[in-house]
Amino acid sequence: MALKLILAITATVTGLLILAFIIRPSAEEDRIYTHIYIHEVSVGGMSRTEAEAALMERFQPGLEARKISYAVNGEVKAEFTFADFGAAFDFGELVDSALEYSHLRNLPRRIARLLGRPHEITDSPHLIFNPERMEDVMAKLSKALDKTPRNAAFAEENGYLVVKEEQSGHGVDIEAAAIATQEILSTLQDGLIELTIKTVQPRYTTSDFEFTKSVLGYYETPYLHGEEDSRTRNVRRASQRIHNQVLYPGETFSAGATIAANDPASGYETAIVLVRGEPVEDVGGGVCQVVTTLYNAVLRAELEVVQRHNHSARVSYVDLGFDATVAGDYFDLKFKNNTPHPLLIVSRTKNGILHVGIYGYEARNPGRSLRFAARQVELIPPGPYREVVDPSVPLGEKFVTLESQMGYRIELYKYVYMHGRRVEEVKINTSVYKPLQGVIAIGAG
């Protein structure tokens, strides 16, 4: 009897072995074995894409809702979800394991599949996150928690120059915060990070202002309108914007960005401006007088002019070659502090005169003096008047509505003198002022 049992078992095992070799695997080549699970999710009979989608649907929402809190001295200051980092599961390797189990032809797996035994894969999936979103979150932390240090500065107050003390700042240790964030993401659980706050010292302190402060360059222009004229108010507003601006060594000053004539929040009014040589009304009329006056102070301070543009036609407050304009983001006056000490711009309006001075350390020889002069190198005629039919003018009559203006090519030169003797001649700029074609109205009424 025992012999018969042994023979029966042997026959059964032999039969299973024969079937395991001759029968095809229970899964198609691109499908997962029927009785296979990944973290208790049945993926049997699925393709790679279907399995990954099923796993993402089951686990991804819970992952995205996980939170990371950021605290300073135990007080939570900010909180972000895993979704804010673009965190996502990568089930690729787990699905690869499922497909490998489904199709490998070794004997134990063939028999297990033949018997319909379930197979569970419990390895942890990989976590991926978006580096750009990580940077965005770190930037938000910095913006919320950092305090920018304030450099020492100087300013004009009630006619006197005063030095203002520096203030230290602080900032989040972003590198440490990013590392800690990645560690929590890898746990797939909520977490709390105690942020490290570092003291940030200012670049310039009061010791950098321990020098004799002198006027390096000064210029003034008259504004020829009433004290309550819109153009005058624009001049005042632009003057106030550049007043007490400090420029540290190596820094470049942008008059356009500082004056911000195109910013609706700046409060500039509509006044006359020059557009292609013709006077028209536009917001910010008058600010270019402030820019021009500043430019002439910069020339006399002998600072490095990075960018400058002339007007399209002559202006009333300076000679040809001495003007500067700003427009949009394409015309600007920029200059650089090429001295080893901080500079201060002082700008005032009083009794119809705009005053602009640049203060700093006077390192030039006391015997040095400057003179500026413009040379006309080309005269550009405007061409004949343009005639325009005007129904408001009586028939047979005509009159000039816009006078023609000559155009010019001007070169501006700086002459340097030592103790009254000229030692250097430098060309500063070349300005081209387009001719303005006059207009004659022809009667048609």
C-alpha cells in the first residue's frame, strides 16, 4: 500500500514537471501573471502601463496630501504638501519585478504559476520630485523668513549730510532645509523641519563712510512752468525719487528704473513730451529734465556712463549734446560708481530751479578743472513743408501749424585742465537730432 502511495506521488510530481516544461506561461508576454499583487493591489493580467496607472491611482493621492512643516524655535512658519514638490511614486522597478516573475521560465516559478499560487511584491517604490519646484519652495521660505541686511548709508537731511548705521539681517540655511526636505520626502510620511537661521552681515558699515564728503558733480536747470503746472509736479516727483539714492562702489544706477515714469503707481501726470521731435501730451512729461540734469552732474563727477540717449529734438533747458532721455525699457540713463567709496545723489526743486548734486570722496587733484563744449559736425535740413487739407481753415487760406526745425549731429567734448593748462580732450558722446518737417494747413472750408 505504501509503495502504491509513493508511486502515485511520484507520478503526480512527474506530471507537474512535465506540464511545467511543456505548457506556456499563464501570462502573455506583455501581461503580468494573473495572481500577482504589488502592495496588495492586484495587477494580474495587466500591461505595464495599466499596472503603473492602477498603482498611481491607489497610492498617489495619499502621497500628495502628505505635509512638511517648517518651524523656527518650535513655531511653525510655513507648510507645504508633497504635491508642492511635484512628489510622485515611481513604480517602474516593481512592475519590472512583476513582469519578470510572470515570464521567467525557471522550474519553481513555472510550477507556482501552474498551481495558481499568488505572488506578493512588497518592495518600496522609488519617490521622485521636481527639482524646480523644490527651488520654488525654498525661494518662498527665503522670501517669507529672510530679513535683508541694511548697509550703512548717508543722506541729506535739512541741508546736512548724515550717516545712517547698518543693520544686520538673517536668512534661512536653504541648503540644510533642502537636504532635510528630501529626507522627509523619502520617508513618505509627514514631517517637521526646524530651520536653521543664519545671521547675515551687511556689506558696508559706518566705517566705510569715514571720509570727507564733497560735491563731485553739480548741475541745475530751470523748469519754465508754473509751480502748480502738471509738468512741474512731474519734475518734483522725479526729483524726489532720485533724492538720497546711495550708489555703492561698482554698482550701476538706472535713472529709468528709479524714476519709474511708466509705472501707473508712480503718480505721474499728463504733460508735454517730445515724440519724434513733435510736442505731444503723455504721462510723465518733465521727467527727462530730471534725467538730463542728473546726466550733467554725472559728467562733472566724471563717473562712468554706461548708457545714454539724446532726445529726438532740441530741449529748452540745456544745449544740444547735453541732454538725456528715458523711455520705456529701451532708453535709459545708466552710470556706474567707478570710485572706491559710496556716492549720494541729492536732488532738490526750489524757486523754479532743479538742483542735482553727487556727493562722495574727492580723490581728484585740486588743480584739476573741467570744461564741456559741443561741436556741430553736421546740419541736417528738414525738407519742404508738408501740406495738409484742413476743413476748419477758410477756403483759399493757409498757415503754418508746425514750424520746420533743422536737424543736427553734435559731438560733446570734455576738456581737462591742470592749473589752467589744458592737458586732455575726450569725446563724451555723439547726438543726432532729427530734422522736423513743418506742416502747412490748407483751407478747405
